[in-house]
Amino acid sequence: MKNDKLLQLIPNFHLSNPDQKHQLLHVYAISLKWLLPGIFIISLIDLIVEIFLGHMPFLGILGMLLFIILIIIVTYNLKKQKRR
């Protein structure tokens, strides 16, 4: 876990003791369940508004792609854990 570069992006993660690291990971994991529906709702609203205004909705499409990729990753990990 020390070499994971993604975890080092969390503020103060490298300065924490193991209990604080566990608590930080728990807080970020709880935030993820609100982040995914938030990205989906904002992307959907952006797509609707951009199409209504006649523009090409680049950010809405990018957000939807990110949402789909995250859902695929989460689904794959859940199926992988159930096999064990």
C-alpha cells in the first residue's frame, strides 16, 4: 500500500498512521457512492441543455463515458470478489 501512487494523492495520507489511513480510505469510499450519481445527473442535465441550445455536448459525453467506465470497473470488482 506504500507504493500506490493513487493513494498518495489523498491529502496528508503519507503523514498518517495506519489507523488514520484506514479512516481516510473509509471517508473517501463513502464519498464515492455520492460522486457516481452526481456525475451522472450533472452529465445528463448538461447533455439535455447543450442539445437544446444546439451545441455539441463534449463535457456531458465525457462525463457519461467516465460514469460508464466507473460502473464497469465496480461491477467487475464485485464479480471478482464474489468468485473468491
